[in-house]
Amino acid sequence: MIVRFGGEIGIKSEWTRRIYERILFKNMQETLECQSIAYDRIVRRRGRFYVKTHKTQEATEKLTRVFGISSVSPAVETSSDIKEIVQTSLDMASLTIQAQSGFAVRCHRVGKHSYSSIDVCREVGKQVLDSLKERSVYVNLDSPDHALEIEVRDAEAYVFVETLRGAGGFPVGSQAKTVALLSGGIDSPAACWLVMKRGCPIVPIYLDNSPLTDEATRTRALDIARKLFEWSFGHPRKVYIVPHGANLQTFVNKAPRRLTCLLCKRMMYRIAERIANLEKAEGIVTGEAIGEQASQTMTNLRVLDEAAKNYPIHRPLLGFDKTETEALARRIGTYEISIRKAKGCSAAPSQPATQARLAMLKEAEEGIDIEKMVDESVNHAEVITI
């Protein structure tokens, strides 16, 4: 298989590029080994990895989910002798090019050879036309039904007809760790995935609102975490489950009802900061988007941010609309889990504040021992590996 790097890796300085390639190499190895996919070896060349395996289909499916990979092509390896290239191409054409269809031959070449890329295309094209004459195939360079791709690199050559899109981005582990507030809904998993795509390992935090929610809500969140971790084999699969129902009930009992969601979210940020400190993370990720919920107006986001004193709040979905977020959730495999039936939070007010002022929230928190609540929540957190 020919594995190509994400485009951004290629434009980094030579030093940074080598670091990213080493991390990507390790992540590929971990992915194949964790999935019990046998391979002979992985050869690293500039701009490429070549994976030698007999389980091409399974390996391709898994490697396209490794961040830092832009595309993967299952290929047949041969020598760079033009006769060998032509014969391998003819074998591939016989298996893939259907009757009365147009085809093109494309060649990319690196190294010194006695022929040019155009020579390869012309010779292979001529031989394919002759050998498949009875199928009435024809050359169509602009919009072919089938494309024979040939990559020549020094003493080897690779022939392939399919290129699958990879996840792109940076390899996980090339950037600092973040903690992420994972609710089990549609938005927060998509936000986690986008941060992972930029190279950040994540540590999900699930705030358990029991008994104001049900067990199905927790199960859904953990299933989503498992799905997200399928994109980062080889990295810790740790999830914090933090009891939060008592905190939420305190806000319901002691503060204005219209402020419940904002007070709840501020408490989540404080808890996330403590865990970020424990995990030596560099930020907190949330699935918030402008106007998505009453608590997510620009005014409310500002007063929420004030609760986080030491860590930045990262909102990858800030400018997404719901349709875009749902499309991303479907692509990454979390959407069907997120829409499972589960009990919504019964503490949500019927008329939540949409333009809250910081002074209002400060006043509501004055009569509540916030620090004690944070301490108890973190001390009673359950840390599981999935």
C-alpha cells in the first residue's frame, strides 16, 4: 500500500517534518497491531510510507482513519524495469477495465531511469489497447472510467487503480494533550474529532447528571468515546466520569432557575480545569457553537469563559451550523450513537437566560460553596480505560 502524508506535513521545516513522520510511523504501527493486521514491514521514503501486507483491504480501511495520512492506495509492487511495469499494468488492466470503457494511464516517477513518465504512459496505454482490443476499450485522458496509476521510485514501481481518502491533518501526539467535555450528544464528539485531527490526544470528561439523567445517557457517552478512540490507536483510552447530579441539584435549589444551565456549565469548566491540571493538558475542548443553545449566545459564552481561570476553552465548532456538525458526525461514525434514545436533563429551565451578565452569575454563586463542590466532584471521579 502506498500511504501519503497530509499536505501540511510536507510544508513543515525538515526538522519538524521528521518528527511528524516518526510519530505517524508509530501511529500506523499501533493501528495495524491493535487491529491484529499482519504486515511484513513499513518502508519510509520522502513523502510516502510503503506498507507490505497481504491484508490490503483491512489495512487500507484502518489506515485511512489515521490522522496525518492524506490518502492510501492498494498497489502491486514490481521492479522499475519498464517491461515489468508494462506486464504488471496489463495484469491490473485485465482485472479492472470493463468493456466499452475509457481509460487513462498516469505515471509519477522519482529517481534516474532510462525512460520518462510519458514513455511509461505511452507504452502501457498502447499495450492495454492491444491486449484488450476485444473489449473495445479506448483512451480518455479527461474523464476516464478507469485510471491505471503507476508510481516509479528508484528501483521499485507500484501499479494501482484506487486511491482512498485519508483523515488528513496532523498525527495524534504531534500536539499537546487536551481534555474534552463529552456529553454524548452530536456536537461534542465532532469537536473532539476536529482537535484530534490537529494532532491533539484527548482525555474525555463525562459529567454524570444522575439522577437527573438515566443510565442510557452514560452508556451512550462511553460508546462515543470508544468510537473516537478508533481514530487514535496507540494513545491512552482514558475517560473521566465525574458525578455532577448533586451539583446541578444545588443550583436548582439555591439559584435563579433561569441561570441553571449557565451555572452548570461554569462548574463543568472548573472541574475540567482541575482534571486538565492532573493530566498536564493544555486546554479544554467543548462542542459549543454560536447560538446552538440558549447558553451559547456570544454574551453567555463570555460569562462562561470567566469561570476558567488557568486554561483556554477551545470551541472547534464555533462557526458550524447544525447541518454541518451532523454531516461530520456521520462521517466519523458517532452520529448513530448520539441519536440513541436517552433521558434529557430534567434540570433545564423552561426559560433560560440568553443574555446573562457576569454580575448576575457571581451573585448567584455567592451563597454556594463552589470550591467544595469542585473538590468533591474531582475526588469522586471515576477514571476508566475503554
